[in-house]
Amino acid sequence: MARKLVIIGNGMAPGRLLEALLEQDREAFAITVFNAEPRVNYDRIQLSPVLAGDKCFDDIVIHDDAWYAAHGITLHKGLAVTAIDRAAHEVIAADGSRAAYDELVIATGSRPLLPPLPGRELAGVVTFRDQDDVDTMLAAAARGGRAVVIGGGLLGLEAAAGLAARGMQVTVLHLAASLMERQLDAAAGYLLAEALRGRGIEVVTEAETRALLGDMRVTGVELRDGRRYPADLVVVAIGIRPNVELADAAGLAVARGILVDDGLATSDPAIHALGECVEHRGQCYGLVAPLYEMARVLATRLLGGTASYAGSTLSTRLKVSGIEVYSAGDFADGEGREEIVLRDAARHTYKRLTVADDRIVGVVLFGDTRDGPWFFQQLREGTDIGAWRDTLIFGQHHQGDAAPDPSAAVAALPDSAEICGCNGVCKGRIVGAIREQRLTTVEQVRAHTKASSSCGSCTGLVEQLLKCELGDGFRVDAAPPMCGCTALGHDDVRRLILARALKSIPEVMQALEWRTSCGCAKCRPALNYYLLAAWPGEYRDDYQSRYINERAHANIQKDGTFSVVPRMWGGMTTPAELRAIADVAERFGIPAVKVTGGQRIDLLGVRKQDLPAVWAELNAAGMVSGHAYGKALRTVKTCVGKEWCRFGTQDSTALGIRLEKYLWGAWTPHKVKLAVSGCPRNCAEATCKDFGVVCVDSGYELHFAGAADMHVKATELLGNVASEDEVLEYCAATLQLYREQGHYLERMYTWAARVGVATIRALIVDEPDKRAALVARFELAQRHAQHDPWAQRAHGRESREFQPLARVVRARATA
Amino acid sequence: MNGPAGDWLAVGRVADIPRRGARRVETPWLTIALFRTADDRVFALEDRCPHRGGPLSDGIVHGTLVTCPLHGQVVGLESGRVQPPDPGCVRSLPVRIEDGRVSVGLP
Ligand SMILES: Cc1cc2nc3c(=O)[nH]c(=O)nc-3n(C[C@H](O)[C@H](O)[C@H](O)COP(=O)(O)OP(=O)(O)OC[C@H]3O[C@@H](n4cnc5c(N)ncnc54)[C@H](O)[C@@H]3O)c2cc1C
Ligand code: SF4
Ligand code: FES
């Protein structure tokens, strides 16, 4: 006589288990299945396409009533098992009926997590687990309106895309900083968010839900920071929890899931479990691949065989039509791990392999996922990829192909993109000239279009355009790359940021095909500056990409303390300021006070946590940050000029103060120092500064590009002007030109040597329109830059930069 | 000086450490730098660069590395090893995260 097999649950796992059992032995068991859901066996993962309208329920049925009848299986639909009587070897169902078993299989799956949020019981709040949930969502979608999806993981995003396809206005609220953070790295998460936004779905990250709003029906969602999002439907998809209660009540060993061994036996050898309800070797799964493997093993075991389950390596694919996302293994970076990254800006793709010991350990693909299964196979088989490492990322069918074309980023530019900023020449004109005039060199392009004839920062792009047009007939002498993350030089990166309106670091990295996922300590600060300079007021400064001095707004010293230098406009101070400085130094036990070469006072040895309080006191006495720590405008050194000195020709001190008040706060590629001397005796040493003014009887001599750092370099003459206003104008124009063209960490004199002193002089002195435009751009940037960073921080901004996370005082651990 | 070896010290919430950044924890035995990577992993190192004692918690965090603010040596967050060609190693401490709260195992 056949032995009695009872199965609790009829989800995807039992579906597979039954197939595997029947394949091997149709007669071994008399089978009874209880399912709380009032349905036959269906493909739960296809609920997403059902929601989106790509499929209907009938399409996703796996085994219908006829199938159960044909195989002699008793299926109780809509009947839950409420208890297991292990002593009697019986299960008890909700209607009081009992069923005896020789073998029992628990496959109760899992249920959506619903956190204890206020308002979670309101009508219009749903989870996404079964056909009933889909029906509820479809009914809501038919009425239109707004949907909020809480949770930007796989399920939440499939729900969001489905509801958007059904015509709802959808917002996704996600707790982490990037979407699907368990499956995707930050770079792919960023691309995914952009792709969803492109479909009209609003994506909000770092969004912590505090409450669901409404009386009877839900009307909105409120975040912890107070932001509110109106909603007619709220889908909560923040995770799942295994259904273990039944097993727990029966006295089986349970942790997060029902504990099973490699044979899928629970702590009672007559009872097995599989699917999402189990915990195996500390792991609970939420995907079908592992439970298919479990089903095969369990079928063999139930029939007396010896298969065993050793855990699964997972791969995931997002099922949103038109958005390809694939992930497998462990993609986190770490020591001993390397990443191989390939981005294609034109095709919006991103591929990243994480490699350890010449083996793939993680895969993240966005945009083109065709090679996902192949990479996954190499990962699971532990293939040694050392020999084909260089071409691996191109995938299975491209082994042996050439490396991708570095001019792709330029080829992708529209004809209207401006290539030469100085002369306003766009790509279309250059390409047109190359074709019509049969140009073959950068010199010829310069002669015919004026592109690259001024500052030269677009030379790299012009070369790339020639290469696109002429192919191998043109050889590019590429500028040295910015860092190991890219083949592009600084100039190209800066021009492309403007030409393609790139507005964030992740956007730059994708559009310019960075070879790393998140950049390095070299390119991140540079990109942060370039974006800040390109989009004043619009770009959000990324503090974590800044060097500590600019993050803490003070200079780090060799012992980890900081130095503080308040601004002294033009080197002038007052008794009140000096008194305040003296008080601060005493109150905070600041060990050293020094007069600097830049005519101001340096407080050395300030503890980091004291900085905001020190600044508050200096602010109270009217002093602001001197930016002595920044790649920024530092000091304007002056002499006493004609107010006091018998040789003085102009009021050099007042001019210095005017200059400093006009220029302070500006971020620059490297530090910038100024000086104003009242006569050619030059007591302020103006001729070794980045910008120097020497007053003469007839007006002002303007100098630039000097330095006294590792190199001592005298300035170059820029020109002569007659009024103070013109001094400010010429100085701002020069500074702005340097801000726009300088490579990050390039001093003004290195920039001038690279671009050419004569070129700069001609542009500033001989072209009043361009000069005026530079000044206008400088002043626009200043509107957003002239906020005292000390005052902001003294009032609590970025406070965690200065406070330790914890301070343990007593010699006792609190664990 | 050694702390009460083997004890776990509750130090605060993951959310209070900036992503791609660090916070300090001051104890009577040593100062600890707690790092949080872009993908929300947390690592603990003694906050003293082996080169000349720089505060690693003030460095730039990239991937699972930190660049020391004083002279730019690069230290691995997991092992505490200074990356070649520079020699040296910082003490690394075990980290436990429960419900978003961080504890550090004392050496
Ligand atoms: C919308 C959606 C999309 C998904 N997409 C994917 C995907 O793309 N790829 C992927 O790999 N995975 C996906 N999954 C996950 C996948 O569906 C699950 O891993 C799988 O369904 C789990 O199978 P299971 O048999 O363990 O549990 P389930 O399929 O949940 O089945 C459990 C069944 O047991 C019943 N039950 C529970 N308690 C009792 C009881 N006491 N008595 C009787 N019956 C009971 C339940 O009603 C339920 O029908 C998706 C899930 C959802 C909801
Ligand atoms: S530079 Fe000329 S004006 Fe200024 S202090 Fe020296 S001598 Fe006097
Ligand atoms: S102290 Fe860290 S690099 Fe020198």
C-alpha cells in the first residue's frame, strides 16, 4: 500500500516537488495537499507581469485541477492547516478535519513584512504576495490616482512599474541610499533610478517612513523628516518573513525559518520542509532557484535516496520590461578583490565583475544582461579566468574582440554640443568642416573653425572628432588620463561635463564610461570641483569627496589637531578682533598662536570637536573663515599704501580689502593668493602671487601667475588699468578663466604655462565681451559661494563631522 | 594599554556614520575609527595611521580603502593593512551590527 504523504502549502516549491516525485515514482505515495490560498498551483513570480498587464492569471497556472485529478492527488483549496499532531502523525485543518501522514512536508512559504507603522490597517494599504493582492491593486489602478510603493527592492520596483503601466502616478520610497542595494552596487542603483524616473516614476531614496495617513482609507505617507506624499494606494514591499508559526507550535526547531539539515529534514525526522519557510545553514531564501534545488533533493530523499542540499548561489533579474538588470553572487568590493567595469554611455549599459583570485565572485549588469547567465556559470563553476581577464567583461561572444572605442563618448555628442567654449564652436561645425574641407589635423581645424585656438582645453575633443571622422588615418596623442578610472584627460572631462550637461558624479562616471564603479581618491575630489565650478547653485557638494581640510574647514596638523585662521581683510585687524582671538585661544587652551606670511593670525592645535565653538566665538566678534585650508581664495596681502607711506601712489590697503571682499569664498583648482603693493617698491611682494597689483601714479599694474611655493616664480604682466573697478574686473575675469580651465590641483602658474600667457592676456585684455562674460559667470558663482562655512557649522551644520560618535570615559565596557 | 579584552562596546547607530565616511570613538584604551562604505558595511580600525599616527577617520573613503589625510598612504578597511608599496598594518577590530546599532569588539 502506498505511504501517505501530506504537504502543507501549495506554492512554487511543492509544485516542483510533486513533479520530481511523480517523475521518479508515480505509485510511491498517496498524496494530500492543503493550501490556504483558494487556487490551483500557479507561478507566483509571474504576478508582476499580470499586474503590468502583460499576462493574465490563466497564463501563469502551472498545475490546474485536471492535473491533480489525473495524478490522483487530493488538493484542498482554501483550507489551511492549523496544527500538527506529531504524536498521532496527523495534521488538523481549519475545518476540523484531520489527515494522517507517514511523511509530512511543510512548505508554507513566507509572508510580506508589515512593520508596526501607524495607519497600516487603513483601506488601500496592500502588500504584494498573491493574486488577491494583485486584484486589489488592479481595482485601485482602475480608479487612477497616486500610488506610493514603500520599498525599492525587486518586488517594490516590479509593483511600481506595473502600477505605472496601469496609468497610476507612482512614487517609490526607499530606505537605503540606492535602489535594490542587496543586488546592485551604487553605480547600477543610480542608473536604475534614472531609468525609472525616465518612465515618470518618482524615486526617493534615504526615505524613512514614519506613518501612513488617513482616517478610513489611506491618503498619504509621511516620512520621518516630515515630507509627505499623497497616495490613493500604498504598496508595502519591504521584505518577507518565513511562515514558521505552524512548525513552531508543533515544537519543531525554528529560528528565523524552520531549521532543516542538508536532507531538508526538520528536527522531527518524519517531517521535512522546503521553500521560503526554511532556514538552511543560517540562510533563508527569497527566490525560486534554491527551492527548485531543494525540491529535487527532497523528492529523492522521500523515495529513500541520498541526495543532499548544500545551499545555493543566487542570481537575480528584475522583471520590468525594457529595464534590464541582472545580479549574481557577492559584488561587494574588498581587499584582495578587483573590479572590472565596462560602461557604454551610448547604450546606457554598465557591467561590473568582481574578481578574487582570478575567479568571478560577483556580477552586476545594467542595460545589457545577455551575458548574465554565462558569467553566473563561470562564477558557480569557479572557472579560472586569469587567461582571458582582459576580454572577459565583453561576454561570451566577444572573446577576442578589440577593446571598445575610446572616442565613443565624443561620437555620442549631438551636433549642437559646444566643443570649444572660448569661441563658441559646436560639434556640427567642426565635423562639417572636417568633411567639406577635408581637414586632417588639429591645426587645420583651428584655422578653419577657430575651435581649440584659444585656451586649447578642447584640443583633446577636437582630436577625438578627427579620429571619429578619419578613423585610423588620424593618430591621437592623448593627454594623460585623469587617473586610473578613465582614459580621458582633465580637459576632456571638463568640456564633456559642460557639453553634455552632466550634473552629478555618478552621471559623469556613466556618461564618460569610467572604468571603476565609484571612482578613486584622485578623481572624486577633482570631479566634485569641476561640477561645482560648472553648475554653481545647482550642484550639491559631495563632502565625502573632499579632502579633510575642506570638509572640516580647518587645516589638519601632524598630530590630528587643526589650525584656525580667521579672515583679516587686507591684513587689517582691530583691537576688538585681537581681544576675541586672545580670549578664544585662552578659553580653548589653544597651544600656539602665530602670525602668518599672509598677514593674519593662525591658531594652532585646536581639537576637532572644539572647532564649531571656536568659530562661534570668532563669528561673534565679526570674523569669518579665512579659507586657509582650501583650494580657494586665501589672502590678499597689502602694504599700507598712500594712506601712511610716503612713497604710496594709491590706497593699496583699501583696494586689497575691496578685492578680498569681492573674491572670498570662491573655490578654485588650487589655492590662490593675492597681494596689492602701493608702489613699485612692492612691499607686499605682489609679483610672486597668483594675482598681484602694483600701484603706480597712473593707476594699477596687473600681474598674474606668480608663485613662491616649491618653485619661486615671478608674475607675468597682464596689463595696466586706471581704476579700482577695472582692477576688480580684470582680476575676477582671470580668476574665473582659471576656475574654468585649470586642472584640479594645478596652480595658476602651471595653468598659465600650459595654456599660454599670451593667450590668457589676449583674452582678458583685448576682448572686453569675453572679459565681461567671465566676470558675469564669476559673480553668479559667488552668489552661491559667499556664505561663511564657519557660521553654518557653528549653527550645527555637519555636526557629526566634528563630534565623535561615542566617548567612553570609564574603564568599563557596555555591551 | 589594553581594554577589557573580548568585551563588545555599543557605540551608536550605523545611520550616524556618513556613507563613504567615518566617525571616531574615543575610549580610555584607544581611539577607534568606524568606517561606513557606500554599500553600508561598517569596519573598525584603530584611528592611528602606522606611518606617523595620522587620524584615519579624517581620510577619504573609497571602496574598502581609506587614504590617510596626512601623507596619503592607503589602508585597507577590512585587514588594516597598508596597501603596497608602503609597509605596515593598523589594528582592526571586529564589528557587530544589530538593528542598525554598531558594537565593536575590544582587543
Ligand atoms: C510578485 C512576486 C514576484 C517574484 N518574482 C520572483 C522572481 O522574479 N524570481 C524569483 O526567483 N523569485 C521571485 N519571487 C519569489 C518566489 O515567488 C518565491 O520564492 C516562491 O514563490 C516561494 O515558494 P514557496 O513554495 O516556498 O512559497 P509560496 O509560493 O509563498 O507558497 C506558500 C503557500 O503556502 C500556503 N500556506 C501558508 N500557510 C499555510 C497553511 N498553514 N496551510 C495551508 N497552506 C498554507 C500559502 O497560502 C501559499 O500559497 C517573487 C515573488 C512575488 C510575490
Ligand atoms: S610698496 Fe610702496 S607704498 Fe607700499 S609700503 Fe612699500 S614703499 Fe610704501
Ligand atoms: S600618517 Fe598616515 S600617511 Fe603619514
